[in-house]
Amino acid sequence: MSKVHVLNHPLIQHKLTFIRDVSTGTKEFRELVEEVSMLMAFEITRDLQLQEVTVETPVGPAKGHTLAGKKLGIVPILRAGLGMSDGILSLIPAAKVGHVGLYRDPKTLKPIEYYVKLPSDVEEREFIVIDPMLATGGSAVEALNSLKKRGAKNMKLMCLVAAPEGVAAVQEAHPEVEIYLGALDEKLNEKGYIVPGLGDAGDRLFGTK
Ligand code: PRP
Ligand code: URA
């Protein structure tokens, strides 16, 4: 079953609290989502492989380590996932970016796919699928299905806030996918919103309603 990692670093928790606050405006919300995503990416990339190299310092040769050139990809789930991509790319700028466009039908809460574009070498890449919200889990499960159908073999899921229902749905459909969260909240409400959550992530990021 998928492992769940709640990344409760003090800086992540501090910023997430302001993200949740209803009085935080669009500009600050967007900046905070980017910052938290960068901090979460720092934690999620701890297991990247290194290779030993030697460089010349002004004083002499020094053994060091550089990333072993593993091919990484990040896949924001449109639209709200876009708010997380720049923060991650600031740490791993060489990562390729795919996109999966999904929206949740407000009545059925089922995800509807409208766009998919992935790097061509899907089979060889390690992907981080990103979305601020893991609510019923329908969108994340569908996005992971979509990547798998196109050949992806190695995926992680990273979300700011999740409900237990969403975690369970991903664990059931994709037991091999590790889940990284800023917070695991209490429950979903009758409209499928995470409680206490942060509201509608896409609307708060882009100033829509
Ligand atoms: C939100 C959110 C997730 C999804 C989570 O997107 O960004 O993608 O809902 O809900 P689920 O786990 O129940 O599927 P939304 O459908 O509102 O689209 P948007 O990002 O375009 O605003
Ligand atoms: N999508 C959101 O943006 N927020 C929620 O709480 C649930 C789904």
C-alpha cells in the first residue's frame, strides 16, 4: 500500500497556515503556494541518486557529488497544480513538465479529462504529480491512470492538503505510488470540499469564483 508522508517541517506548517487563512489575498496565496511547493520538493527529492565526481578547487582536487542525471518530470494537474510548478522547478530546473487537464464535475464530483501532454520519454522518467488538493481522490487517481496508460512506471503524488477519503482512493487504485502531503485534514463536507482545507484552490490561486 502507498506510503503517506506528511511533511510537517515547521516552515511548511507555518506557510500552510497562512494559505488556509480566508483573509489571505490572491497575490500572497500564490506566493505562499509556490514557497511551500519548493520546501516540499526539497523533502521529496531526498532520495535522488548521486554520483561521485572530482572538481578542482583553487587549492586542489576535491571529491564531491552531483545528481546522477536521473530523468525527472513534474505533472501539474490543471488548473490548480500550476500554482505549485514554479516552486518545484526553482529547485529542479532540468525537470520536464507534463500537463494533465482535469476538472471535477460539481454535481457528480467525478473528474473530466480535457488535456494531456507529457514528455515523449515517459517510460524512463520519474514523475511527481502535483495538485494542491486531494479531496475525493478522483482527480489524482485519474491523472495517475492517464500517465500509466501512456507508459509511466515511476510516480509520486504531492499535494498540499488531503482528506482521508482521497488518500484511501489513491492507495486503493495505485498502491505503489507514494503520497507526500503538507497536511492530512479531517474529512470532506457534503460538497466534496476538504474540512478545514483551504477552500477552492484554483479560485484562490487565480482570483476566479
Ligand atoms: C480541484 C483540485 C483537484 C480536485 C480535487 O480541482 O485542484 O484537482 O479539485 O478534488 P478530487 O480529489 O475530489 O478530485 P478543480 O476540479 O476544482 O479544477 P481547477 O483546478 O481547474 O479549479
Ligand atoms: N478542490 C478544491 O479546490 N478544494 C477542495 O476542498 C476540494 C476540491
